[in-house]
Amino acid sequence: MTKNEYFETKGLKIEKAIKRQAEKRLEFSQRNYMTLISITQGALFAFLLGLIANSVDPALISAINCRMIIRFLICACLIIHIWNEYQIATSLYKWVPGLIDIIIPFTLASIQAMLQALTFSTFPSLSDGPVFIHMVTALSLVGWLSYWNLYFRINKNRQANSFTFKNAVKEKEFILPYVVVCVFSILIISILNDYFKWDKAFYIEIYILVILISLMLLREGLNYTFQKNKMVIS
């Protein structure tokens, strides 16, 4: 081996070692980020269970109605869907979480907590009014921002996501347009309900639940397609 070949080989080894070290740090960052999501959504689940336990009181159980059940299902689906989306994102894609990545989960969790409190509220002005729908509208807008931010991060770190980048392209083609339609449909219906005083909040909440379930099914369908076509590591 010549002197040049020796230094070239040594340089490649050092480069590979630096790359492995950077990947380990990135994986550590991703794990910490997912831990943050798990803690916030776990706390919300505990809060929801606590509200249910309080409603079992004989003095309050008579106040439970179909609307509370629909709202409970919305809150439960939100916890499942948000955690699942972040779990898939941190498993498939690599990026260094920035300030927006930290703000979004806390904003989502804050709105979710308010939705849960409204679900079992005994104040008619809160439980019967359109406040719940307004909060869902705000959450859906933040949710749309989180999807946009994710795809922006993936595209910015295309080299680190070279293996799974085609997954992100497929997701962007299917999920993002659907989310945009859902978000703006909820927003428009909410505005029309307030402006024309339709008082159809209960039916709008059913529509929101249907959207959530359909979005969860869309995600499951995409996951199945990726695994079937071997687009992800199983």
C-alpha cells in the first residue's frame, strides 16, 4: 500500500466514523422527541380517564348523553391518531427537531386538554355552545401546520432520508390534500354555523368524528401499501 492509499483509506474510515456518530446523535434526538410526544399524549389519556372516573359519580352520570359520548370518541381518536402519526414519522424519517417542532406538540396537547374539559363540562354555555367546534377547528389548523412542517423537514434533509423519501412523496400526495380539505371544510362549516345560527353543532361533531376515523384508516391503508411494496423496513 502506498502512502497516498494509506491516507486515503484512513480518511474514509474517519469519514465513516463521523457519519456513524452523527447518525447516532440524530437517532438519540429522535428518541427524545418521541418521548416528549409520548409523555404529552399519555398525560392527556390519563386526564381523559380521570374525567371519566369523575363522571361516574351518581350526581353526574345522569348528565351523560350522546353528545358527550361523541366528544369522548373525538378526544380518544385524537390521542391515538396524533401519537401514531408522530411514531411513524420518527421511525421512518430523520430530521433535527427545531423550535416549531417543539411548539406544535405542546400547542396540540393544550387544545386537546381544553377539548377534554369541554367534553365533560357541566356549564351549558360551554357544553352546548359552539366552543368545542371552534377548538377542534383551531386544532385542525395546527395539525395541518404539523404535516406541512414534517414534509418541509424531510425535503430539507433529503439526503438523510434517501431510503424513505419516496414514502414521504406518497404521503404528501395522499394525506396532505385530504387534510387540507378536511381542515377547511371544518372551518367553513363552523363559520357558517355561527353566521346563520344553524345550531347544528351536534351533527358537526359527528362529521368531525367521521373525518378523524377516515384519516386514521387512510394512514393504515398507506402503511399497508408501503409494507406490501417493501417501501419501508418491516
